Amino acid sequence: MTRVAFFDTKPYDKVWFGRLCSEYEVEIVYFESKLSEKTSALAADFEVVCAFVNDSITEEVIESLYAGGTRLLAMRCAGYNNIDFKAAFGKIHVVRVPAYSPYAVAEHAMALLLSSVRKIHHSYVRTREFNFSLNGLVGFDLHGKTVGVVGTGKIGRVFIDICKGFGMRVLAYDPYPDEKLGVTYCSFEELCKESDIISLHCPLTEESLHLINRESIAMMKDQVVLINTSRGALVDSQALLEGVRSKKIGAAALDVYEEEGELFYEDKSTTILDDDTLMLLIAMPNVLVTSHQAFLTREALGNIARTTLSSIASYVKGEVMEHEICYQCDTCHKVTGQRCF
Ligand code: NAD
């Protein structure tokens, strides 16, 4: 049995990993705390550590894990902007789950878009109090509107198909366009200028950090609707708040938030938040926030557990790990068919 230290555990993780771990000869020790500089000592003597999207895997954490004997970090998520890969290289192999259900995230993006433009979040609250008034609930048809999709990878292209089904005109921006996709690519600037709705489906990188900022918001159509199910820091939250307050932005629906790390996935309902920007955004009638739940479907959770456990099994057997990543990914195992180091 391979023992795995599992950080940031939620009840649904235990259900899906619990069902499959014996099949992969893995024994999991669950920790509720996030993996961070304060908690990395818990992983001492665990060769394998499993972490999640808001864990903070800094150089110090890598050094501490390595000193404690950890040699594999299995991320049970797709994004990996929270890892210091340079520090990990040569010490700890890192695997992730690149695709578990693009449908889960793309469908959530559409759920946010529909809820937002048809004001379902307001209707739900009203009818629970037997308030059947329609005042203030006027929305607009998606049919015929232009949606700008930023990032046409696995999730972006599913979202594009959904939007086409709604009869929307689709524009896309991606630095690596796929000409076979049958979508009209344009520059990011054109996308900002022409879209009624903008949905983000690109990773967080140095280039995409604060892609949505004061300048790009200024280029957008008045009353633009912004959907972000990718990573919070793609959007400068302060600029977004200003855009909402100035009524430039018609609506924003966010599944991710720049400073979500200490907040999302936790019950903070009896706490006074320190984050004024988030509090003000949530207080806006045209801002809808979900707490990084776009991935949360049964299908996705099952796939996450199976892919993560399968990568752990490959590591234990000394095999090449299909989903290994590192900071020099493009020049290592993908080319040579070896592990990253
Ligand atoms: P992917 O790698 O398949 O596609 C990403 C696409 O973005 C690629 O085509 C890439 O060329 C493009 N891209 C890279 N930099 C860009 C930039 N600066 N501007 C525009 N496009 C750029 O990834 P995916 O599986 O489609 O996932 C997309 C993102 O969704 C992930 O990076 C992750 O941050 C996010 N995500 C969120 C959740 C959630 O629960 N909210 C779950 C899974 C993934």
C-alpha cells in the first residue's frame, strides 16, 4: 500500500477517492488543512502528497516536503499556477489532472451566464418570500448576441459549442488558435470591442495576469457581461468593481476570485471578511459569485479520483507519468518519453 497525505480534504473528496483507493493499492490519510508553509510538516514520511487548487506550494513548502521524504505531488486539479515548479524540479515530481470534465466547467459558465442575464438569483430569493413581482427582472435574449471566448482549449471549445446551440455569434481569442475549430478568431482588443458577453477559459500565466483590467474594460461595449470560471487573477478585481460601479459592466458572474485562497470552500458566514473588494462585489445586484464550484459534478469528481490514483500507481511502478508537469515541460518528457527528471 502506498500512503498518501491528502490536503484540503472535503467530504466529497473522501467519497470519490474512498471508493477507488483500494483498487490502486493506496492508503489515504486525510488532512482538512490546506497545504502551506504552516502545514507541510504533516506530510513528513509520506512519499506521496495530494493537494488542490488553493494550496500554496511555494519553494519553502517544496523544501519541507522533500526533506520529509515526499517525491510525488499529485495535484487533483487542472490548473497549477499555485506551484513553484522551479523549486520542485529535480526533487519532487508533479502530476495533475489535465481534463476531468470540460463539460462540468463549460456548463457552469453557461449556468452563470443564464442566471446572470435572466436574474434567476433574484427570482429565487423573491419567490421564497412569496414576492412574485417581476419589476427589475428584465433580461435579454442570448440568441443573436456576440460572445467573446478567451482561450479555446478543452473547456473553451465546449463552451463555444453550447453558445452556438443558443444561436450566438462566437468570436475567440487564443495565442495558439486552432484553425480547424470553425470559429472566428480575432485579437483580444477586437474581442473586447465587439462582444456583448466575454467568457474567460485560459490559464493564469504571467501574460494573462489581469488580462481584464482598466484598459481592457474601457475598450468593452457598454453593459458587457463578464464570466470568469478560469482563475481569479485573470481579472483585476478593483478594476472590475469600478466597471460595475460606473455601470460600464452590465453584469459579472465569477466562479473564481483573485484572493479566493483563504475564503472559497470555507463557511465564512459568521465571519467579517477582510476583503472589501469581494464584499462590495457580492453586494452588487448584478454580480453573481459561486465559490470555485464549476468542476463539481459527479462525473468530474470520479474522473479526478481515477486519474490522480492512476498517476500515483504509475509513479510507484516507476513508469512514465502521462500527466507529469514541470517548469521545462516542453523540452523534457513530452519529447523524450521519459519522466521529467
Ligand atoms: P486548456 O489547456 O485545454 O486550454 C487553455 C487554452 O487557453 C489553450 O488553448 C491556450 O492556448 C489558451 N491560452 C493560453 N494563454 C492564453 C492567453 N493569454 N489568452 C488567451 N488564451 C490563452 O485548458 P482547459 O482545460 O480548457 O482549462 C482552462 C482553464 O480553466 C484552466 O487553466 C483553469 O484555470 C480553469 N479551470 C477552472 C475550473 C473551475 O472549477 N472553475 C476547473 C478546471 C479548470
